[in-house]
Amino acid sequence: MSIVLDKQNVSNLQGGIAGGSVLQGVLKMGGEIEVRPGIVTKKEKEGAGETTMFCSPVYTRISSLYAERNDPQVAVPGGMIGVGTRIDPTTLTRADRGQAPACVCRN
């Protein structure tokens, strides 16, 4: 996911956008998606010098779909699609966060 944020005017901010291709299945407006890896946290073992990574998926609803100059109600495999979400674009969806999401849709 990536988004460019104009920090001067955030009064009408709606959420982050995931861009990519649907590989299988169908995405529908209002459907729930699971974004992975989601929130990644590190936990260090005291004295052992080992770090364990934990991934917590993020769940959200599809608030909009974008395909070229269309606003479809469903997205099917093939072509590029933008999926609008309610995820805070200043944290999880920033381009420098290293997210390469896999979305699992629950319609």
C-alpha cells in the first residue's frame, strides 16, 4: 500500500488505498478484507539477544474501488485496482512501511 499525504489539509481524509491486482476471487464494495502482514512488532528476549517478530493482521471494510477511470462495484481478476479502506494512511499504509499486502476478502 502507498499513499501521498498532504499534511496541510487532512480535514476530509477518508483512509488508505491498497493498489494491485486481484489474483483470485472477487472484491465487493462493503466487503471485509484482511491485510497481511498488518502490524509487525518486535519482542526481544532478555539476556538471550534474540528478537522475535509478531504479525497482527488488520481487518477493514472496502469503502471504494478504483479501476482506470471507473468506480466499479466489484473487482475481478485481471488488471490493476485501487481498494479504498478506512485504514489510517499515516501509519500502516505509508509507502515506507514495507507493506506488500495480501488481502483475504470476506463478503
